[in-house]
Amino acid sequence: MKILQAEFVISAVKPNQYPEDALPEIALAGRSNVGKSSLINRLINRKNLARTSSQPGKTQTLNYYRINEAMYFVDLPGYGFAKVSKETRKQWGNMIESYLTKRDTLRAVLHLIDLRHPPTADDVTMYEWLVHYGLPVCVVATKADKIPKGKRASHAKTVKERLNMRQGDPLVIFSSEDGTGKDELWGVIQSFLSNEE
């Protein structure tokens, strides 16, 4: 995928703030600190269009990035971070649920899981929820550069088993540091986008 243009468009909290140009959207879901912003930056070859935060739980909005005037990446607030109040977590939950279940232009969700560790209970819940609503999902196992190449397959197997991944959902081993899996992930994204044509 040749990236000719990428821009941050809006941080939205309500449906009336979402862009109205009807471009297809790919959402990114995952725990705080799993590397959603880094993944966006690696995919679009930009150092810091998506702002990475050293403070987990900082993204509290749906952040829209328009790519090549053809699609959006939508970075969802990270889940599973304890320092956020229950009330705030509930608000995020409602906002994310409303977006994922009612957004007509949503084509698929990239569900990011840290390859170094077995999926957490929150990861499993999120995946089950996406499956329950029948959303197309690609599981992206991030931080692959932290695992020796010979051990990545067994870590990926643990992710698949723990999530009880359904047949047909792709799993891409990815590293924002060295670009592992970048081309494969773009291929998956483009297949999600071409399914609508």
C-alpha cells in the first residue's frame, strides 16, 4: 500500500462528531499500551502522526486518521487500565459499543494483542464481544520484535487458543519497531475494504 496522504482528522466522543464522508473505517481495539498508535505510524510510514503516550489510558476518544482520502483508521480508547475510574471506564465502554454496533462505514476491527503474554481476561472478553456482534476481526499480535523468531509461532498459538479464535479470522504477527508483518497486515486490511465492493 503506497501512502500518499495521512492526516489526523478529529477526536470524537459522540456520533454527531464522526466524519460524514462515508469512507470505509478500520477500527483498532486493544489494551492500553498494546501499541495501537505505533502500529498506525508504522503502517503509514510516519514517526508520530498517531501520538503514542507513556501514560496508559490517555486515549479517551475515538481518534480518526484519514489515509489516502480513501479510508480511516479509528483508534479506540484502550481497555483494561486500572487507574481510570469505574465511571470513566463505563463511559468509554458505552462509547465504544455504540460505535462498533452502529457505525455503517465500519468494515473491520484490528484487535491488538501483546504477543509476549497470553491474552488477558479483558482481551478474551473483547474478542468474544466482537464475535458476538458478527464483526470482521483480524487479530494483530504486536511487539513481535521482543520475542525470538523461533518462538513466535508458539506464542501465536497461545493467542489463538486463549481467544478461541473462530475459523477464518486472520492473525498477523507484527512489530512496529522493525516492520514485521506490515505488508501482510496491509493485505488483510485491503481484503476487508474490497469485500464491500
